[in-house]
Amino acid sequence: MSALRHTLSVDLGARSYPIYIGRGLLDADLLRAHVPSRQVLLVTNDTVAPLYLQRLQASLGDLQVAHCILPDGEQYKTLETLNRIFDVLLQKRFDRGCTLIALGGGVVGDITGFAAASYQRGVHFIQVPTTLLAQVDSSVGGKTGVNHPLGKNMIGAFYQPRCVLIDTDSLNTLDDRQLSAGLAEVIKYGLINDAEFFAWLEQNHQLLRQRDADALAFAIHRSCADKAAVVAADERESGQRALLNLGHTFGHAIETGMGYGAWLHGEAVAAGMCMAAQMSLRLGWFDAVELQRLLALTAACGLPTWAPAQLGAERMLELMAVDKKVLAGKLRLVLLKGIGQALVSADFAAEALQDTLNRGLSQA
């Protein structure tokens, strides 16, 4: 029996869509209203498929459902993997009224969304995220794409889903490392504009790591609500939405430099947020007591607080220069004025960044 706990809306005018959050939603009849024609392609990976593919397919009833099972891992978030989806769509003769449903984590969601944005110049798309990171972040907001060997997420499109369905029961099969990685993005929302939520996380992080259903439902709802408000105000990241990239410029450099998949996205973002906070402290913008609060919460959630030492400061700088937030040749970073107070700035002393990288990597 399904238990719908929350419904949110991402308000984007004609492209608005609901986010459903609850237990047992994979078995609920919620998706049918968002599938406008009979042709459906379920895209998942070889880890999630044995767990949830049949259940989701059964919930779609007598629709014409095909599936595409991708290999699991960030290293497969490539144009080559994207072509596997196009192969199935063309072989099955899917038309421009079809719907693609992403069942899996952030990699599956990003690739499937990009396929939907590209196939016949745009077809329908639904997100069914099964990892905490995808549930609180990548499934909401319409960012889709793939990686390039020289930079993460450099090839993609803004393309909104018709709905997002979050079954919190899927977290019961998520391993501990992936759960912790998702908590990095949860912490991010508290840091950028929700100090009250950050304080709640300091008190309740153990419940989240123990998979307490009520605590998880609250954290997912709060995170999605925070993100939905930002996306509604700035869909295509021309201003406020860039704040959601806190820690990501450092983090993407870690992921690219270490090789995609060596560090999970959430692990790299966690280290990146801590480094952004350290740099903010050096600039005189952030308080040392608040920095210790962030480091303590990050470590308590089982996440790293520094980039891997083997990358080195110069390599990190080189990788950070290949980033979507570079504008007119200037690196822009999301930094902190306090917990719950983030800002985007290109107006910082280069020495502060260099010193952060030198000292941070030496302590890793």
C-alpha cells in the first residue's frame, strides 16, 4: 500500500510539474496521468533493474513499455552510453509522443533526461530517483547531460520532467556509502539559504544514517522545497540558481582528476563545500566557529572534508578552470558569508584560493 507523504510543485508556468514523496510509490498509480501516449521507455541500470524494474513496469498497466538497461557508474555517463538509449528508441520505432522514464540515481536521470531532450528534438520525460542524492538534487530542476573526459557535465541541456516520483522505500536497498553521498547535497541546502535546516541536520544526522523513515521524508521534502524555490526563480542559472553549485567547482575537479567513479559525486561535493568554507574564512567572510560546525557535521555524515592530496594544488586549479561557471575567462565560485548565506563571486584574491588548495591538500 502506498503512503503519499508530500506533494510539491516546481512552478515554471507551462512547464510546472509535481514532486511526489512517500513510501511504496513505485506500486502506486501516480505516473499514468503524466504519460500522454502509449509508448514508454524505462531506462535504468544493471544494479537497480533487478530490484525495481518489474514493479515500476507493472504500475504502468497495459502501456507499450520497453526498457533499456545501462551499466552502473559515473564512468558510463558518456555519449557512447547515451547512444544505447537512442538505439532502443529507433529500433522500437518510438515516435515524438513517447515518454522516457528514468529509474535510478543521478547518472541514469541525467542521461535519460538528455536523451529525452534530444530525441526527435524533445519527447516526454519522468524522473523516478532511487538514490538519496538523486531524490534531493539531480532529479529536480531539469539539468541533464553527460560527462566529457576533460570536464564533468559539460555536454547537456536544461529539460524539465513531467513529474518526479520519490519512493523513500528505495533507500532501504541503498548502500551506506551512497546514502552518505546523498547527505552532502542535503547539507548544501542548509548552507546556502536554510540555517534552520542546517541546525536540524546537526541534531538528526544519525537518524538519517539509520534510515529513519520520518527523518528521511522530512529531509527530502525540505531539500526539494528549497531547490524548487530556487529553480522557479531562476530556471536556467542566470543568477540565484548558481548558488546550488556550492562545493561543485572544487568537487567536479576532484571527480575529473581522480577519474569518474573513483569518488562519488556527493563525496567530492562534501570536500568541495568544506574547501569553499575554508576559502571564505581566509577572505574574512566566514566565521571559524561555523566552519567547525560544518566540518563536524560533514565528518559525522561519513563524508570527506578535503580533496585527495595526490591531485595537488596546480592540478586542481587546472581542472577548476574547465568549469561551466567560468565566465569571460574568470572563475566564479560559490562562497559563504555564514551558514545559510551563500554568494557567487569572481571578486576574490587569487592568493586565498591558492592558499586554500595548498593547505587543504597538505592536510588531506
